[in-house]
Amino acid sequence: MFDWGDGTNSGWVGPYNSGQTASASHTWLIKGTYQIRVKAKDTTDLESPWSETLSITIPRDRSYNNYRFFNFINRLSELIPIIKILIN
């Protein structure tokens, strides 16, 4: 299980055989620094402790990019009225 440092986690991934590498992906929406950690669970549901954290920095907001895109579309719709009709 990966703890993404933003209040979410991957849930349990796998199963994997002992020694195999597990992986998961995540998208952070807000820029900032996050502490990622991971733990494992065996077939008898015994869990390892959390690993040491890995610090990552997300350089920009995904939500800001979405805002810029929709702001562009709104401004474009003022110039080309048919776009406003299609959006609505």
C-alpha cells in the first residue's frame, strides 16, 4: 500500500511474490511537497511497519491548468458565439 502524502493511498496492490517490486501511480492536483511511504502485507494479513518517507515536490497545480483552459474557452466563446451555444 502506498500512502501518497495527500490524505489518499493506493489501497492494497498485488499480490506479488516475495522479492518482486510493486508499483502504483498517482496524480497530485495541488503543488507542494509530499511525503510518500509504503508498507507490505503478507498472505496471513500481517503488515510491515510503514517505510521511511520519500519527499517529492509537485511544481504546479493541475487545477490551475484546468482553470486556465476553461478561462480560455470562456473568452473564446465571447469572440465566437457558436462555441457558447455548443458549451451550453
